[in-house]
Amino acid sequence: MSKKLQSKDALYLGSMLFGMLFGAGNLIFPVHLGQESGALVGLAVVGLLISAIGLPFLTILAMGMSKSKSVTELANRVSKKFGAVFTVLLYLVIGPLFAVPRLASTSYTIGLAPFIESSHQGHGLLIYSVIFFLVAGFLSLNPGKILDYIGKILNPAFLLVLGLLLTLTVLNPMGQVGQMMAQGRYAQQAMATGFLEGYQTLDVLAALAFGIVMIQAMNRLGIEEPGELARGMVKSGAISIVLMGLIYGLLAYAGATSLGQFSISANGGIALAQIANHYLGSAGSILLALIVILACLKTGVGLLTAFSEAMVELFPRLGYKQYLLAVSLLATLIANAGLTQIIAWAVPMLMFLYPLAIVLVMVTLLCRGRAIDRLYYQWAMALTGIVALIDGIQAMPELAWLLPLKVLASTFATYLPLSGQSLGWIVPSLLGLAIAHWQVRRKAS
């Protein structure tokens, strides 16, 4: 007999979800957003909260409402081929290609690099990344313990040490936000730019994967009835997003006020290190190292677990431990490219994959989780995919062989509403739903 979710368990599950979602990007991107948006930090944070909190929460809700047991099952509503390709791309992005190696490179750059001489940085990153993935891999060996590791141990410790630093930035700010000039795109499109910055957290993509982890955790608590699972997702998701929203706002505020003492940094990791050193000196550097290592370690455990379990489902010829070893080794290699390079590589893929994930979630919510005519999914995803591909091409580094494609993409995007804000996929997705609705009604008549 299925149980009901108790308040204590909802709190632990919310803590676990927050712990899995809040990792490397969630620490560094809000700080950099604060520095670049300056006096417009409030508008920028609103945009960030929509894409980095609101959309992941809707994603968790969609997973619960659709009663999907995997990302593939949800994406199969478009077609089986789409489901397979989308799932593999999603798990590669949140797994060994971008998100997982970024955890090691971010925690090293912020936490340990300040203590190591510049001539030894390469060796330091290599040694650290090996140790990081050995620890994260060990903690991921038993997926059934993930609630205990993250929800009850790693996440409370992380919140304690991060809370100390953020309290100091509020009580004794380095500057006045209203006196800081917004930079670049933030000066003209603060909210839209903040929205796009939320892509870098990867949280919509991760929420699709972690939604399955949440359902499995509730199953282990004896909660199996679909309605109770959906209610549990809402309760735990609400706890998670409240925590995330509060911390995002404080991190962005810390970044904006830091301009009273420092210039804009190359990335939020450098800025966060400067802030910690300003308030606490060498002790601040040690505190920050603890904060970022805990943040990245708990998210690493969640991502390694989600990736390995998904690969077993998709390609069962290998076992969970074999996939865990493979993803840990590949992530270790990629992590040594460095934080700035990993971020640059991630942007084109995110510009392509993120709109597809958002539209998949929104169509699922619009149909309230029920199975509906595939045409709604197929038309919306097809038109969204065309525009998302254009945005991805435009975001690629300047390579000679890509120039003709980039010129064509730029010309096409000129005529799309909202393309200047890299949100040109919104109108085509709505058009796709309208076409599908017309075709469905035509078939019915």
C-alpha cells in the first residue's frame, strides 16, 4: 500500500533536490550577472529566476504529472527516434561533456587555485580532478543512499558555510548597487539577458534527469501512488526553489556591490574568490574552498548517479558501475581544459537543447500530463528545433568553415520576433501548436 509523504520526508527531499541542482554554475553565474548588470541587477535577477528556478520547477511538476519513469518516456511523446536522440544529448550535456567536468574545474578554480603557484596550476587541476571524481564516484556507488548523502549531510553543511559569507555581504556591502553601470547586453536588455544566463545553470536539463531520481527516492520511502508522487514533487520542489531564489538574489547582490572594490572579473568564480578574500582574508579563501567543493561534490553525486542509471536503461549491455567509471574518467579528462574553455564549449549546445527541453515541458503541462495527439508535440518541437539550431550555430566560436552557416543563420534570424534576445524560438513553438490544433480538429471533423 502506497504511503503519504510526511513533512519531514518532504523537507529531506527538497534538500536533496536543491543539493543536486545547486552546483557549479549556480554559484558562479549569479555573481557574474550581478557584476555585469550593476544598477539593473533587480531586472536581471528576475530574468534569471524565471529560467533558473521557475522553469526547473515546472519541469519537476511535468515529470510528476506525466507519470513518466524516465526522460526517454517523456520525450517519446514526440517520437521514439526523437526520444532516444534527445535523451542521449541531454545526458551527455549534463554528464561527461559539460556539467560534470565543470564541477571539478569550478571547485578547483575557486577553491584551490589561489593557493597554488601559477607554474603548477596544470598539475594541480589534474591531481584535484582525479581526487574529486574518486570521491564523487565512491559516493555514487550506492544510488539508494543519495537521500542521506545529499539531503541530510552535504547540503546542510553547504548551506551553513555559504550563509556565513552571504550574511557578511549584506551587513557590510562593498558598494552601492545604484551607482554601478550595467555593462554590455544588460544595459539594453537586462531581464532577457538574465533569462539567457539561466541557461548556463543547466537546471532545466538537470531537472528532467533529477525528476526521475526524486521519484525513485519517494518509491524507496514507500510512496508509489501517482497522485501522491505528483504532490510530493510539488512540495519538495517548492522547498528547493525558495532556497535557490534566496541564494541567487544574494549572490547577484554580492556581485553587484563588489564593484565598489573590484573590476568586473573574467568569470564569477574569480569574483567569488575576491569577495571571500575581502571579507575574511586567508580564512575567507579557506571558507570559499569548503563552500564550492561541497556544492560541486553534492551535485556531482547526483549527476553521476542520474547519468549512469540512464545509460543502463538505454544501453543495458553495460552495468551501472561500468558507466559510472566511464563517465568519471571522461569527465576527468575534459575538466582539465579549464573552466573558461568548458563554459565556451557549452554555450552553442545549450542554445540548441534548452529551447527543446522548455517546449517539451510546456506542452506536457498544457495537456496536464495526459497523452494527447502527437501532432502537438511534433509540430511544436520541429519549429522550435529549427530556430534553436540557428541560435546554436550563431553561438559557435568563429570557425572559418562555419562562416557561411553563420551568415545564413543571422539573415534568417533577422526576421524572427524576439531573435535579438535569442528567444526567437518562442513564436515558432506557439505557431507549431496552432498548426497542430488545426490539423487535429480537421481530422476529428
